[in-house]
Amino acid sequence: MNAPYPPPPPPPAAGRDRTTLWGVLGIVLGLICCGILGIVFGWLSIRDAKRFGKSPVLGYLAIAFGVINLIGSAIWRASGRDLYWYR
């Protein structure tokens, strides 16, 4: 009477999950130098996390640090201070 359940979908290909790699790269680059790269890598991390069913927290952190870096850089440049303030 009842039809059997369909087979589960195949698991995603192993070795293609770069969620952690993109998240860590985004956090490091977002904190140290390049806010835009932090945002891009954070977006890639969130995309892969949704695709593979993982937590997107690293991606959100990478985006947040990238935005903070961009805002801090804009404030620094708007303040008129020279990059070589220690001379």
C-alpha cells in the first residue's frame, strides 16, 4: 500500500568543501590588510557552508572584519594623517 521512500541523495563530493579555508583566509585578510578580500572570501565561505550543510559563522566573521577594516581605513584616510606618522 505504501510506496517505499526514495533513496537519499548522494553525499557531496569530498575534497571540494572549502568552507573553513575561505573563512580563515577571509578573517586573516580582513583583519590584516585587505577588507575587500575578507568580504569576498567570507561570501565564498558562506556559499560553501550552505552547499555542504556546515556552519557559516566563519564567513560572517570574515565579512564583519572586512567591513571593519574598510571603515577603519576610510576613517584613517579622512583624518588626514600620514601613513608614516612615526617620523
